[in-house]
Amino acid sequence: MLSKIGLKSLGLLCALFVIFSGHAQNSSSVYTAVGIGEFNYSGLTHNQAMGGLGISYGTGWHANVVNPALSTSNTIFNFQVAFNYDRSNVANGEESTLVDGGGLSYIAVSLPFKPGKFTSGIGLSQVTSVNYNLQVSSQVDNSDLTANNFLTGDGGISEAYLSFGYLLAKNLSIGFHGSYLFGSTIRNNQLLVFNENNSEVGNPSEYYERLTVSDVGFKVGAHYQLKVADQRNLHFGAIYQRLGNVSGTGFAKLAGIGQASDPDSDGDLIANDVKGSIYIPELYGFGVSYEKMNKFAIGLEGQYQDFSEFRNFFGDPLNLQATQKVGLGFQFIPDYLNFDNIFNRATYRFGLEYQRTPYVLNQTEVTDIGINFGTSIPVNQLSLINFAFKAGRRGTLENGLIRETYVNFTLGLSLNDNSWFYKRVFE
């Protein structure tokens, strides 16, 4: 029965692979115009509702992609899928506009080969997201001309992963998360110049850039549980991720509008599917949580990634800084044994997130702060509907920057099954 479930999951995963690579999108931020895009530090739906908490705390009802060591908590088969929608009000101090994006967020499967001892997982998720649409106007030096740049970007880096969690000693588990990285990011800049009469002058031009990556990376994790009283535990967790030099191919061309994406059209071909790489710095994460089993849990976690070491496809450093993320999360269950009322058995989550992003523009740091909440509602004895909501603000109106006020919704489903464990007992 396990092999049948596993094969069905693998088949579904393969079928959704193409859909995911074409439609996954977790961000609609104008700041993704800089660097490689916005990184997903907050995990799956249940993690997102708790401020991204997942390094030091996990449950048996959900897969864990934040810290693979916590997958040993999964004692039943678990399949998760989620969709997200992000809507932002983007303002520059003079005007504002609404932008949005969304799609398939992730697919995750947890397979406990030896419950409580050894667990494996497979899935698809988004590592970075790029989604922006900007118009930048500026005066041409020593003239009455105005240059209008129309900048767009879309894509990002996705991963297909295989993970393992192993109970190394009593209350101490370790984990490994191996990733196949793939995806394309397309950036476009159209330039039009107008005179004082608002008439177009010169020849409009377009810069088109496409980066396609294909490589591997890994993450390792550790988790330790310390019993402090009956049904009460302290949890400690740590993760380390290395993606390093991510190989890919790059295409770049400057030509007339509508011609830049065609390698055979007139224009200046800068790079024609040349091989290269981008360097993504190492990620570190640490956390501690306190739990009263089947009642509540609270935790504080932090992540660090030094983007001053980032290098783009052409080997150039960018004006980026180290990013630091802190998340505070809380969850509680009113009465997990109340089978007459699913809302009493539901899990309710709250969280706060603060991130110093890697972006430094006009000598101003861009920060991101948000408040989260969500729930997991049982739909039968084991399966759950998961919901997460985040409202936040990114950036500032100071020094000519852009402020984004956003809301993010994620809706997911956890299908859990333990029947195949018992079948083996009676065979």
C-alpha cells in the first residue's frame, strides 16, 4: 500500500512539474527588479501563519521544508498543496497603483518509512520570485528631453527537492534537503524619449535579458527536544543552506522594441545563451520554541544571508547588504479531543515577521514588517484545510523610494493517511 501511495504521489508530482514551473509565483514586489528576486524564507502555509516558524518546531500533521530534521515528526503519510495570492498598493509619494500576482505555491509529500526514526520527503517549491512592472521618467542631461523607461520582470528560481530526516539519538534528529534548481527570469527595459511637446524623438529601444538556471543545492538541519515538564518541551533547531554558484545560460540583446527577444533580428547581441553562473550566498538559521503538547507552542527564530557576496550572471557585485529575518510565532488548539466541534479541534496561529531586506537604494535600507495569522481546520479524522494571511509594509517613501502595503493569502490542503501502517500489521 505504501508503494501504491508513493507511486501516485510521484505521478502527481511529475504531472504538476510543468504546471508549477510555468505558474508558480510568490511575489509581486517592485523591489524584485534588483538582484535575483525575493527569497521564500517562510516555508509552507502553516509556517507562514506563524511568522515563518519552522526551524525549531514542527508537527506530525504537516511536511516541514524549513528544517528537514523536523520531518521525523511525521509519523503518517502527508501530501500538501497550496495556492497563494499577493496584492500590493505601491506608492511613491505622488501616486499609487495596485499590483498583484499569485499561483501554485508548493507541493510537498512526506513519507515516513520508519515512523519516528526515518522519514523522506519530495516536493516542488519556489526559491525566489520576480514580478515587477515599473515606469521611470527622468530628464536627459543638458536638454529638454524626457527619458521614459518601462521595466518589467517575471520568473524566478524553483526547486524540486528530495529530503531525509533521521533520529540520530534520543531527542536529537538531523536532516538533509537536496534541491534541483530550475527556472527562468526575464527582464525587459523599453526606452522612449520625448521632447518638451511630448512628441517622441529618436528611435525607441529595448533591452531584453533572459537567465535560465539548472543546478543543484542542499540544506542541512538539526533539531533537539528537551523535556522540561510533563507534556512540556523546549525545542532547538538550526539550518544551513548552500546554493553557491548556480549554473545557467544567459541571453541579452539591445534592439528596437519588439526585436530584442529574437536572436536573429537586427540589434546588438550581448549574450547568446552563453554559459555562466550566479553566486547565491549561504543561509543560516536558528530557533527556539516552547510547547505544551496538543495545546500551544510559541517560538522565536532568525535567519541570515549575506547578499553583499552576491554576484550576478556577468560576475558583477550589486549594491546589496546582508538580509536578516526574525519571526515570532504562536499556535494553540482549544480542545484537540473535541470531535463534535471541528473549530475546537482546529489549530489557530499568529505571527510577526521583520526582515531587513538586501536592498539598499539611495543610501536607504529597505525593511519589511508583517503580521500573520491562519488556521488548520480538520476535514476528517486526519486531513486539514490550511489558511494563512499576512498583511505588511515593505519599503519607505523617504529618499525617493517606493512603499508597498501588501496582503498575502495562502490556501492549502493537507491529505494525511495512516491506513497503510496498519495493513502491514495484519498481513
